[in-house]
Amino acid sequence: MIELFASIALAAVVLLLAASLVQQFRTVGSRGRLLDALALVPQWKFFAQNELGREPDWLDDWHLLARVAVIGAEGQPGPWQPVLAPAVRTGWHFIWNPHRRSRAQLLACAELLGRSDPAEPVNPAGIAYLTLLRACFEGISPGSDKSLQFAVVATRGRDQRPVFLRYLSLWHVR
Amino acid sequence: MKLDALELQKLEQQVLAWEQQKDCQDTAGSRAGPLSLTGLLDQRRRALEPRVD
């Protein structure tokens, strides 16, 4: 009798292990989660707590660029200047990378604006907008007679990467 | 990795298309009266202040 219970327990453990392995490679919908309300079958996510979307643009690199123009002047504004771009990480960054969090915060704001609905106007007094605008003014430092505009741009991949303009701001003075 | 010259050129084209499509504030005329960062920050600050009736 004991052997029978031991065999059943062993089978249950093996089944749970097998289900856990399978679970790591599939996406569980809300219905699937209902079936496993006690989360007996784990889905390990480690560093990525939220599931990445399946669309290709979820892996885009985000850039923040700005340009300036003389207030009231006719003609073309100045060239686009990078304010924030995806950093090339070196081994040293593992030990010393003090701007990591501020950069991540700015990139999160850029992504928020970049993924906003184009049909819905963005509030310039919103936190993300103001954060980016302030970073641009600090990064570019235009004179008092100049206005500034920023753009959120996404690129995909490394070689011959496509460029997508995701958001273009209004013109601003300090 | 920053955008190179060719990518910046592509960006310029998209900016022009964006401005034409939105028909918005991004023309030279509108730069005469741009929104100020200080004004926006004040607006934000006022929105966060508690209302006293």
C-alpha cells in the first residue's frame, strides 16, 4: 500500500516538474490562470517581471533628440542633436554606472510618449512631457532668444536599422 | 548608439511629413509664440496645490 502512495506521489511530482517546464515556454492567458488559481505551476520570469509584447516594436531602442530655432525667424530650424541615445555598455558599467537610473527614467518617459495614441493630443503639462522637455533644455542649453523642439525616435536592430519618428513635440522656450 | 547622418536625414523627412499631417504648431510662424517651460511647470504646480474655497 505504501508503495502505491509513493508511486502516486512520485508521479505527481514528475507531472508538476514537466508542467513547470512546459509553462516556461508558453503564454498563459487569463483563462489559464483561473485554472491554476493557486499558482501550483510556476512561471519563472526572473528579471523580466512583465511579459514582453509579441509585436516587434517592443524591442525598439528609444532616442531623444532636440533642435533649436531662433524665435520668430523664418527658415529652417537647426539640426537635430542627440540628448539621449541607447548607451553602448562596457565592462566598466558593471561596476560604475551612476546615470543608469536617471537614463532609464528618461527612456521610460520617451517610451511613454512614443507609444501614446497619435489621435490623442499629449498634455504638455504632463510629467513625462515635462521631464523630457527639461532634459532637453539642460542637454542642449539654447540661448534665451531660441525655442526648442524635441522628438522621440525609435530604431530597430543594429545594422541598417529603420528609423521611426514616434513623437514630435511643440516648440518651447525656457 | 546615436543616429548617423543617413538616419538623421530619414528623420528629417518623417518630421516634415508629421508637420504636414498634423498641420500644427511646428511652422516658423508658431515659433513666434512657443509655450514656455516655466509656464508649464507653474501650471503643473498649480494643479497639484490643494484648493482652498
